Amino acid sequence: MIPREKLASIRDLFPVTKRQLYLDSSHQTPLSGPVRDALVSFLTEGYETAGPKPVWVRRVEDTRASVARLFNTSPAEIAFTKNTSEGLNIAANAVPLEAGDNVVLIEGDHPNNAYAWLNLKRKGVEIRFAPLKDNEVATAKTFEPYIDGRTKVITLSHVSFHAGQVHDLADIGSLCKGRGIYLIIDAMQSVGVIPIDVKALHISVLAAGTHKGLLVPQGLGVLYVANGLDELRPAYLAMSSMLNPPADYIARPKDLAVRRDAQRFEFGNVNLPDLHALDAAIKLIESVGVNAIYGHVNELGDLLLRKLDQLGITVVGPRERGKRNHIYVLNLPVTEWADFFARNDVRVSPERGGIRVSLGMFNSVEDVERLISVIRAGQKEELSAITMQLD
Ligand SMILES: Cc1ncc(COP(=O)(O)O)c(C=O)c1O
């Protein structure tokens, strides 16, 4: 767990912790002081100097290096996008796929990933779905029955948004490497909260937004594209994608060579305010360490599960360490409980199977205890409502 004093100083950086019980980091991050300061100083520069664009663009490269550190890779393998969906659609349209090839996904995984690939059905690409129970994690075995000689891509979320499973990317990555299959990962729910070593996991492409574990407002995504996958070609082109961008800004029809690095997938101007914020956010994350954040939310998860057991409340996803991390979907009827939590100033999300509690670096043991006492009060309220109905 993050030491008490350190946690207190982190909580000071997230003023929301003083106002409500925030257990909704998987929906969106609350903003921290360093992120707000970075945004304010960007706005002030724009306001007072009409924008020192070359300085801003240089800082984008600092942020690229920060993102690369997070994934244990090089800045040349990082591009900036708008969100997860854009990154996944870029990947779906970049992989060389022909009619009759197939792509395997997990049934019920996030629709933003599913649609990116389903859109390829019009090209004759077959999209296969491997079934998976909410309390199971995906491993190589999940995919094996669905792959054959025409399988070109396996794609899934690292952490599922609706049950919190942490899928076994090491095992799936080994399968993909052995079979020459691209592994394409939606890391929206894991980035910043779980250490991700893209090389060790044999990930070909990884896409994520930055408004959850990476702590900045919506509108910015990161895209990792492994070096050497030159056959992955961008479906769109802009000057920023070109190997020889024309200095006179006149397009050369005969020179359509694209950059070899991941920036061939970057189109035009990027989200400069958010990129300033992201650098500050990653520095905040690094001041704690992704490993420490991972351990912290895991231990809070242990505590939450123990306390839920005492209340007789089960979770939808897996309980074993390593198979879950910071997302816990409580088996509580959504209609009654979503409203009850809102009335008690507890921020959680309604989910397919119940109420989603998601933990962040700023959450504490006291937060978990407060949640439990609110649930206990809710159970009593439920009981008295039933008694009233019987009376
Ligand atoms: C697994 C997963 N993928 C993608 C998204 C969102 O996609 P985007 O960043 O394109 O809005 C979410 C939730 O917001 C998610 O949980």
C-alpha cells in the first residue's frame, strides 16, 4: 500500500477526495492540482503570447518520451490520437487483411473495439468472437479454438470495463508471437494503473485514451506501434505522416513515402492542451510509480472483497489476485443502488451486472470503509422498505 504520509499528500492533490467519495476512476479521472496547473499555464501562454507554437510542439516530444517510459519502449513507437477508438480504428485499417482472413475478439468486450473490426466485414474479413465468462480471464486457451491459418489478429481489452478481469496478456502474447498473429490491445482501463511492458508482452499495437488512469480530460489518446511493422500502413495521410514533408507546403504527388516511426499514424495538429496536462500527469504517476499504484489498488481490492464478504455481497468478476486489480462490480441491483449511492455522495458507475466501484491512486482504506458503511446503511434501508411493504 502507498505509505500513509505519501497517500495524504497525493490526496491533497486531488481536491475531490475532500468533497465526495470518488470510486469512479474507470469512468473518468478527477483532475489533480498538477494537471490543472499545466492546463492553466498552457492557457495563460496562449492568452498572453498568442501561442508559442514551436515551444508547445517541442513539449509534445517531451510528453511522447514520458509515454514511452510508461510502456518501456521508445518515443519513436508512440503516436498521439484522439481516444482509444481512433487508435483501434487506425490499427484495424492498417493491418494488411484480405477477404477470408479473420480477427478474433472476446464476446462482450468493449464495443468501441468490436466496431473497429466489425467494420471490416464489408471487405470480407471474418470477425470471430471467443466466449468468456465474467469471472474468467482470457488466456491463450480462450483463443486457441477460434484461430486457424487465416487468423491475422487477436484483439482485446487488457482490463475489462464491465467485470474488471485483468486478462493474461503474457500468455496471449506468446501465442501470437508463436503463430505470427498481431496482438492489438485496448489498454484504456489499465494504462497508468497496471505496469505494461509492450515488448515483454509481444504487443503489436496498443491504443488507450488518457482520461482514466492517465489523469487528464477527455480528447487525447496514445497509440503504441511496434517498430518494424512497416507493413502497417496509415489509411489517412497528412503532412505529419510523411517521410519528406514538403518545406514549401506543396504536396508532391510522386512522393507518398510515409515515416517509418509511429508518427505515420498522426494526422495534423494534436491536442496541445491535453498533451501539456499529460506530461504533468505522468510525472505525478512516476512520483508514486505504476508498480506502487498497482499494489495499492490491489490491496484496497483485497480489503473491499473481505468487507463485502461480511455483508454477503458478491462481485461479478474474478476474486483471485492477479486476475483483478482496481475494478469491482458489485452484485447489487442497479436501479435502486445507483440512486442510493448518488444520494450519499458516493461516485460509482452503473454497469451491466451491477454497481462498478473503481479505485485510483488517491483512494484509501478509509474510502473503502466508508463505502462499506454506506452499503450497510443501504441494506438496512432496503430491509425497512420491505418491512413497510409487509406492514
Ligand atoms: C475498455 C475501454 N475501451 C474504450 C473505452 C472508451 O473509448 P474512447 O477512449 O474511444 O472513448 C472505454 C471506456 O470509456 C473502455 O472501458
